[in-house]
Amino acid sequence: MSAKPQPGLREHYRHLSSITTRWMDNDVYGHVNNVQYYSFFDTVVNRYLIQAGALDIHAGRTIGLVVETHCNYFAPLAFPQDVEAGLRVAHVGSSSVRYEVGLFAPGEPLAAAQGHFVHVYVDRETRRPVKLPPDLLAALAPLQGATA
């Protein structure tokens, strides 16, 4: 049996990005609904790649398709607080990348939630896996490596 997951530290993530919560993100229990966490994962990864010049969502020949996601929840997040998303890269393959994401309440050192997100990069037209392009590899480099 594996050990119970523990929340990670903010300082273990290589990049941080703020995400504004919306009224509709909350559920009837008064906190952000679990499905929104996956949207936050998608947002931090793709925002980073777009800003780094490694992803052209409209005309790029290579796109990333999500093949796996996972999330552990530790503490609630709720509108109207912002979410600070930490991002790092755990593994780079020939055509895939495993991103790890931590979601933090502002100023909190421990993740309220954390998980991973795996992209397989494919040709936009054929949807067949392709070798990771040089601009993507360059954008991923600062997200890799030990941070603690």
C-alpha cells in the first residue's frame, strides 16, 4: 500500500502563475468544484507554453493532447480568492511531457491541491506523435530539475 499523499511546498515549483477564480467555479458546498482544478492545470501549462513561444494554438503544426491527469486535494479553495498555480516538469520523453502542478491559496506555503498532467505532442493534422520541437524543449528546460 502506498503512503498517503502529502501537500507539496510552493518553493518546489519552478514557475508560478496567478489564476482568478470565478463565481461559477464554486459548488453548492462553498468551495471550488473539483472539475475546475483540472481546468486550472490546463490553464497554467498552456499559458506558460504560449508565453514562452512554444505553443501556437491557432496555427502551430504540433499540439499537445492530454493523455493522463491526476489530482490530490488537501484544502479548499473558494471564490473570490485567486489561485496561485505552481508548475514544474517531471519527465520529458521523445513525444511526451509530464507536468506537475501545485495549486496554492495566496501566500500559503503548502499546496491546497496537486497533481500531474501528461501531454503527448502530435501533428495537428494526422494526430500522430511527433518528436518534441526544439522551441518546446527550450521552453521546458527552466521547469526541469530539482528545486528543493
